[in-house]
Amino acid sequence: MSRQKIPFITELPLIIWLVIVWGALWQDFSPGNLIFGGLIAYAVANLLYLPPVELSGRFNILYAVPFIGRFLYKLVVASFEVFWLSLTQGPRLVNAVVAVQLRSQSDLLVTVTGHALSLIPGSLVVEVDRSTSTLYLHCLNVKTPEGAAKIRADVRATEAWLIRIMGTRDDLALLQTEVRFDQENEEREEGIRK
């Protein structure tokens, strides 16, 4: 299989990123080390086959800023929860592996969602089923099916934020349809209760 030649300007962000990672790994940002890292990065980008990451071509800053705030809030709250659980329950803590099927089939969105979840204490992505876009998370303090459902809802909410930030137009349309459907169901249930 022959690989299509990618223009240098297109692969330049990847090379710059690889040089930064190289310098960070060696903890040496001297010009000589960065030049050598640049040569290695160029060789990696041109000699090793890397499948292209398909970007959606959209990035919504109006959702990105609140997402960062939400992420930081969840990070702080989860840190205190894990600390409290370790003090009060210790080794008696009940854990579970929860499977969550995501809406998007995009490798980028599945990866970003998984990383965002793994950075928050108390949960860790232990496996990804790429064929079905399913994340398997190891979660602390999940004792009931309702607790697992809450985890699934939180994961899908995180994915929804990321779809609004950088998802494809198809993912965004699917999300908007799902949100409208959920709103209609809630209105119907309220009408039945009255």
C-alpha cells in the first residue's frame, strides 16, 4: 500500500509537537537536543505509517471554556470524594467496571472523552472497544445499578460537551435530536403526572 505524500506544512504541527515531547522526555530543551528531536520527529512522520486523525473542522470556544470550568470543578470535587472514601471506607470500598457506549464513532472523540474521564480521580478507562465506541471504566464506590447508571449519564454528558466543542456535524445533529427527544419525553411524563 503506497502512502500519499503529505505536504510539509501540513505535518509541521505534528513535528513541532513531537519535538516538544522529545524535549520534555529528555528534560533538555537545548538547541542541539531539539534539532536532533526534530530530525527524529521528521523521520517518524515520514517513515512510519501513522493513520490520519480525522478532524471535524470545527471548534466551538463558547462550549470549550465552560467545559474547562466543568472539568476543573469535577476534578476538585472528585479529589475530595476519593480522599473521603479512602478515610472512611478504605479497603472495604466497592468498585465496579462500567461499560458505556458513546454516541460518536470518531476515534478522536472517543480518545478525548476517555482521557478527560481518566484524569478525574475515581475512574479510569481500562478498555476501549473501538468497533462499538464503548468505554469500560473502573469506578470507585459503585454499589448499585443506579450508581452505574449515574456513571453512564456522566460519561455521556462529558461526551456531549466534547461533541459540542469539536464533534462532526453528524455527531452534533445526532446529539441535538437526542436532546429534543429527551425533552419531549420529560414533557410527556410531566403531563401524565398532572
